[in-house]
Amino acid sequence: MEVAKIKRNYQLTIPRSIRKKMKLAVGDHVEIDVEGNQVIIKPLKLIHADQEYFYTKEWQDKEAEADKDIEKGDLLGPFENANDALKALKKAEL
């Protein structure tokens, strides 16, 4: 168990061993709650609303599929222009 002291302005420093264990960094957010006579501090990862799609299971599955295709070399291009890319897509077996 680590011990910390509440300092001026009621600030509390999270001990290094706990920061490391919880992978906390400067600028991270935490959720603070009270359960009985305990203060509970939980790491909170905020995702900007316009980036939420990226963290969905469906999107991550497609990202993994794309990574596998790239690894196998199963891709089209590069292309000199958009017309060449469209022609290749029309001919490709999708």
C-alpha cells in the first residue's frame, strides 16, 4: 500500500508505482467517486465524439482485415490518378 499526503489546494500526487501500474500520464483524466468511506480513483480514457467510430468492434475488425491484406500484398495501386483507380476497382473481383 502506498501513502500520499494531501497538499495545498487539496492536491494529491499519485505515487509513481501506481501511475506506472495504471499507465497514467500527465494530461490523463480520472474518475473520482466515493464508496462508503473510501475514495475511488479510476483511469478514464476520453475519446472525442468524431473519433468514436474508430474504437467500435466493427471498425477494429475491418482494420485488422485490411492489415492482413496489406501484409499479404493483396491490394491495388498505387495509381497516378483517380480515373486509373476507378478503372482498377471496376475490374477487380471484390
